[in-house]
Amino acid sequence: DTAVSQTPKYLVTQMGNDKSIKCEQNLGHDTMYWYKQDSKKFLKIMFSYNNKELIINETVPNRFSPKSPDKAHLNLHINSLELGDSAVYFCASSRMLANTGELFFGEGSRLTVL
Amino acid sequence: GQQLNQSPQSMFIQEGEDVSMNCTSSSIFNTWLWYKQDPGEGPVLLIALYKAGELTSNGRLTAQFGITRKDSFLNISASIPSDVGIYFCAGHKTSYDKVIFGPGTSLSVIP
């Protein structure tokens, strides 16, 4: 059973398009995250949701809009894609109340913008 | 902003050798963590450290939480080919803070 699952795993699209990445966790965790990993492998947090409430919103362009329909799901919608959006996007989850930095990551979604 | 530094950036070692890598920060953290990322996968937690001076082992892995709370190291003994990957240190302060990741140490093991 996959604990944190993301779809799609690969996404190739043209500049200017809109795309979404979905994430689901079956760990019963309260908090979910989106991280972006660039070509140099830097992992940077984008958003964090706790029980559907936005907790962390780093300096991310408005073109990125996370949506959490329930605490087990956190989706990422990206409008007007740009070349610089090409990266691997990781979803992660943790237990909020006992959150000590222990994150469970999905396998990643590799986005390529042409 | 908060930043973690990891060294070395990359290393190539022979199978069977021991490996040592470290992580430093200008900020104090309450938790230090070490994650490993295999190619094409997401990072996986290896070891979490919660107390200054703490030394924790997980099989062939040993990690320590620095006394100053601004650094941590990870040792891998008797490396094997499946140790290949990127090792990230991460620091965390409190429940509502974000986890900060270092830039990673890329490990290659030559059989």
C-alpha cells in the first residue's frame, strides 16, 4: 500500500498551459505539503496545509494554487506554466500535533515545460 | 533566510569504506533529521535526532546532534552499492515551523 501517492508521475506540457498534480495520503496524517526540487536537487517548501487549512505559504507565484478538499488530499494547480516551473514536485505528509520534522514523501511528479 | 550547508557536496568511495558527511547551520534547531533520496524516488527518513549531543544508530548508520544545536553529522560504515543516493540533512524548530533541507551530499559507491 502506497502511503503518499502522487499523480501523474511525469507531465510534459507547453508553456502557457494549465496543469494539476494530485496527492493522497493514507497515513491518517493531519498535515500535507508541496515541495519543489530543482535541477540542482534543492528541496524547497511551497505550501503546507493542516486539516484543510493553509499553514505555510512560501513566496510562490499566484499561478500556483493548492487545494485541500479533505485532510487526506492536497492537489496543486499551476496556471500559465513557464519554463522555470520545470522541476520535480513532491507531496509529503506528517502528523501535525507530534510534528518533529518527520516527513513522508511521495515519489514525485516530474514536470517538464517546453 | 535560514540555510543549511552540507559537506562534501559529492563523494565517490569504494564498496566497504566508511563514509562521513556533515551539516551546519547559522541557526539553532530543536530537531535534526537525515533523509536519503534514491534516484527517481522521494526522500526517506533515515534518522531523527531530538536532543543536543544525542548519538543515534540505525544499522550501519550513525548520526549525532551537535552540542551547539547548529550542526549534525552522519556516518555510514562498510558502504554497499545500495547506499548510493543523495543524503539530505534537515533542521526543524517547532511544530508550526517548516522543515529546512540542506543542499544534499551525493554518494556514489564503486563496487
